[in-house]
Amino acid sequence: QVQLVESGGGLVQPGGSLRLSCAASGSSFSTRVMYWFRQAPGKQRELVAFVTLGGSPNYADSVKGRFTISRDNAKNTVYLQMNSLRPEDTAVYYCSARGPRSGDAYWGQGTQVTVSS
């Protein structure tokens, strides 16, 4: 089993920055693709970014150039650095781990990010 614990959310003004962290317990962190999703009130959960086993990042168009995903396999942690935040980035942000087996999928409890003046 894998437990994921997100941290780093909060209230920030437009244009500000936050860094989210997701710490994973259990084994085989380096064999899992790591994701960040978000869900705004009244909207469906959407993919924000993911990082491959080799560390290659991928982003949704809405965050490209502003957000950076990274992973530290030694610390079993994935990060999401969020810069130039906008009110539309307000959401609950969820960390997710997938693999190594097909069908393996784990979720964190989420952390609230609010961008407001």
C-alpha cells in the first residue's frame, strides 16, 4: 500500500508562488509515475502535471511555463512549484501515484490552494 500526504497549500495573492509537496510512504516510489491533479468548486478534477520514472515533466497547457513538477526519489517526494498564480488556479490539489502494475492508483487527501487578493 501507498499513502500520499500533500502539504504546502494556502492563501496567496495573484502573481504569488507556492510549492506543494507530496510525501509517499511504502516502497517502490521510483517505479511510480507521479501526478498532480486539481479540482475547483463545481468542476471536474483535471490533470495539472505528471513526472515520469525518468524525471521527464509534462504539463497541462493552462499551467505550462508557470508550474514545475519534480521528484526526489531519495526522499519519496514529488513537488509542484507554482509561480505567477492566478485566481483560476484556486482548487484542491491532489497528488496521485500510478504503477508499477496496471491498475495501481493511489491518491492523497488534497491540499487547498486559494489565489485571491
